[in-house]
Amino acid sequence: MEKVISKLILGDCREQLKNLADNSVDLIFTSPPYADSRSNTYGGVKPDDYVNWFLPISVELLRVLKPDGTFVLNIKEKVVDGERHTYVIELILELRRQGWLWTEEFIWHKKNSYPGKWPNRFRDSWERLLQFNKLRSFNMYQQEVMVPMGDWAERRLKNLSETDKVRDPSRVGSGFGKRIANWIGRDKAYPSNVLHLATETKNRSHSAVFPEALPEWFIKLFTKENDWVLDPFMGSGTTLRVAQRLNRNGIGIEILPEYYQIAREDIMVIEEPLPPQLPQSVEPVQPAQLVLLEKKKKYEPTKPE
Amino acid sequence: MEKVISKLILGDCREQLKNLADNSVDLIFTSPPYADSRSNTYGGVKPDDYVNWFLPISVELLRVLKPDGTFVLNIKEKVVDGERHTYVIELILELRRQGWLWTEEFIWHKKNSYPGKWPNRFRDSWERLLQFNKLRSFNMYQQEVMVPMGDWAERRLKNLSETDKVRDPSRVGSGFGKRIANWIGRDKAYPSNVLHLATETKNRSHSAVFPEALPEWFIKLFTKENDWVLDPFMGSGTTLRVAQRLNRNGIGIEILPEYYQIAREDIMVIEEPLPPQLPQSVEPVQPAQLVLLEKKKKYEPTKPE
DNA sequence: GTTCCGCATGAATCGATAG
DNA sequence: ACTATCGATTCATGCGGAA
């Protein structure tokens, strides 16, 4: 087994991404700072400015991703003035204009969402995982995320936990047992586009934004061993740590020194941080390979007055 | 208890909605035909035309909804040419331009979706439930949809009076007493914005698009007894049937005679179908009451070339 | 060793208060 | 009038210590 490399870069990804080679990474998995958060680093991007802030970054991501690679973006819009803000859906439209294909939207169901009560809404317990690609044909290793059938049935009962069982009468009674019977004899089941994971509220000094199971699932699904994984908003390094554990090479960029330090201490294999040894470009993408918006949409957005 | 009315109207909602009074219904819950489907009725709306097809309908919905009412739209984008189509998110942006507030997006997790597989994607097991309102303050009866709590709470409540009091003397004075009061007798928790409902595999002749539990949840949440519920794309009448069972008045519009007939046979109380006795307008909405998009967004969408 | 139980800890949001 | 800060609210999870 080849030894994998984990490169950690301290710096602003708007600059550092420029140092990466074209068509060099297989998966980009990242959770950028949400609007209004991390005000001391990326400037606490205002919701109204979020799209324009992100587009220069995503165009670099488009450049460094291999043609058959995948970009997974974990994001959720805030509530602003009583409404869900529209910056995420506007971002999807603009990313498509950049040349990205919006292949799929996965749902991360956060089973332990932040508590609280308000007069006009319930707790927000899900986030988007937007899948973008350069081409319609991309690498996907579906069998790697299949759930063993034995576990699967158990998990359906156990993983959704006692709470959900109580809350869902339909599960208890009629159909469920019968349906399990249908699956007897099959080894594994394919998952769906809904992921049920709890956030890890560890006693660690740093709390990860997402649980390790989240990047793990996408790394297994979209890369094989010795592939390259990039997280331009590394934070404390969850994505990189998982990549390394799964024998994938990793590149992480983080602007905040304290997060960068945490990642450095936590991640075992570290190559020289700067200048990074860049992964070799595999097949330089031809401009023609990029599938741009070839069809004019009949729907034209109204111009804001 | 007043007797509730269920009005079923055979016709095209683009025309029939015009017969309804301003500000007359408390909840609109509907699942419009998805793009490309029902080609024999609403003309098999092409994905690219979907937004323009829907906007004249939604402007009527905006008119007939009471100021403190809610519009819940069950929808999910199709995969077109390997991508998730953008008509749903474009529709959200355009509805806001019409004056709707995009208050929330609920996720319906369709739990019992069978394991399935395509080369480039997994089974789609969720749909959007988009909540729109006319005003930031609307009717919401949260206690009506509370769910049983997890085991944790039971244990906590048992030991609450003794253990917790001793633990934190600092709070005894102001906050703590009140906190306990909030929890005493509580065996239920507020739900979140993720709904776990199995699709019903009915033995009925007609297959409902959604399970009864789905409209039931929103009808309980956003209306009280004797309120008015509207479904402009009634189909076989699931929303209307649930409304009636919960003692809400209902108005359903369906273009297809066979669906209309199924609904008629299934729903017990039926008033004369045409012309409908319209619910009286309660408080005519003043244009000024409508909270329009008061802030100019700094982000300006790029014009399609 | 199991199981049970106490406990800290959140990508949150609202409304009020302060500058 | 508009923005920044702050307190109150609430609940699933995993850890660690206790039984």
C-alpha cells in the first residue's frame, strides 16, 4: 500500500488554491463558513454578499477538480428577518453558470439539532449536501457505501433509535416486518440520498462542524485509495483526518492559525506545508470537455427592480 | 360542533381559483403535477416552462389566502439530462418577487423507499415542503403536532425535582424555578423541520401522491377547526379527506374527471360543486399589509447570455 | 464487564435592549 | 431607522462515572 500524503496549508484559500494544479483532485468535500459566521476570518460574509464571495473560490475549484471528480458542498441557509435567505439557491444557479453540473442534493438529517423554541418555526435539523460535477460521467463507487443487509435491518430499527420508533406508528405495526422478509437473502442494500447522522458534540477542545461519518461516506463513494481529497475550508481537519484514515491523499487549507494547529497535531502524516508538492495533473481538461450551459432556459429571471 | 363543508370543483384551477374570494382560506396545501407528468391534463408542463406555468396560479393563491394563512407546496425537482433541474429553486425566487415570504423548507423523508440503484445516483427518498406566507406573523399551532419525547426526558423528569435543584443553586432564584415549571408534566417535544413518514402503499384503486399523515401534520399545525383548507390540485382528494376528518372546511379543485369522481365518492360531505359557495372574505388585505421585498439584494444574478 | 444514569454541549433563532 | 449584543428557550447524543 502506498503511503498517503496529507498536506495542510495555512492561508486564505482564495490565494492558496491558485497554487494547485489543474485537474488534480478527485473529490472536494467542504463546509465553508456559513453566512455571518467566522467573522474574524473570512470577514463574516453577509448573506447578501455570500454568492459573490464564493464564486471566485468555486471557479478555482472547478479548475483543480479532475474531469471525473466530484465537488460536495455542505451548506445551509440562515433565517434572516423571518425568512430563509436565498443565497444558497442563488449560489446553485450561479455555479451552473460557471460550468458546474448540479447532479444531486443529499440531505443530512441532524438527529441532534440545536434545541430551542420560537413562535414561528421549529428546530432546524437538516443541511444540504450539494453534489456538483464537471461532466455527466464521473467516478462513483456505490458498492463502497452499501450497508450490510443484516445491519441494515437492524439499523432501520436501531439507528433511527428508540425515539423515532415511538414517534412513528407506521413503523411499528403493519408493514415493517413484512418488508424485512422481502430482503432476506440479499447481502447489502444501497443507501438513499438521505443521511441520518448526529453531530458529534465531543468533549474535545475543538468541536467539529460535522461528524466524521459525513466526509467518510462521500470519500468512500467518490474516491478510491490513493486518490486526492481537497478541503479548502479545513477547519480543525475532520475531512483530512478521515481521508488519511481511508488511505486517501489529502490537501487542506485553513486560514485560522489555531484551527490549522489543531489539525497539524491531530493528523499524523504531514508533508511540508509550503510550497505544497502538487499532485500531478492527470488528464488536462480540454475546454470543450466542460459541459457548459448548452441549452438556453426558456425561463428568464426577472431583474430585481 | 359546526358541520364542515367540503367543496369539490371539477375544472382547471387557473380558471376556478378566480371564483374564490380574496383572503378567504387559512391553508393552501398542494402537490402540483410535477414537470412532465400528467401530460393529458395540464399539458405535460416541460421543466423549462414550469415556473412560467405556475406563476399565474400562485398569484391567485396569494390573493385568496388570508393574511395570517400559510401556503405549503410539496414539490421535488426531476433529474433532467443527468442533473437536478433548477425549476424549483427558480420558482422560490420568483414567488418571493410576487410577494410571498419563503418562511421555511421542511423535508419529507420517505422512509420506506425500497433500495434501488442507478449508475450515477441513489434512490431519491425525500421531497421538499416549501412554506410560504404573506406576513411574518401567521397562525401556527405548534402544540398540535408535538411528538413523544426520547427516553432521556423520562429519566430526567423522574429525578428532576430532587437532583437538579441541589445541583445548581445559582439559578434557584430567577430562572430555574421557571425552567422546571416548563418541564413538569411534559412528555412531549416539539418536532423539527424533518418529517419521517412512510409512503402509503394503499390497496385503494387510486394511489395517492402523499400519505394522509403529510397533509394532516400541516393542517393541524396551521389551522384550527372550522378553518378553510384549499388544494388547487386535488387529485384523488387526500388533502380534502384529511381536512374533513379533522373538521376543517375544504375546497378542492381537480381538472381530471376520473380523479374528481374518485374524490366525490370518497369524501362524505359534498356541497354543490358549481358554482361554489365561497367562504366569506374575513379581513380584506390592504396592499400595504403585504410585506414585499423591501430590501434590495446586493447580489444581482448574471443575465443568461 | 454490562447497564444505567448524570451531564455538557451544540453551524439556532427571537425579541428586547443598547449604541 | 438601522445595527450590534445578549438572554431565554430547548433536546439528542456520547462520554464517563456509578451501580
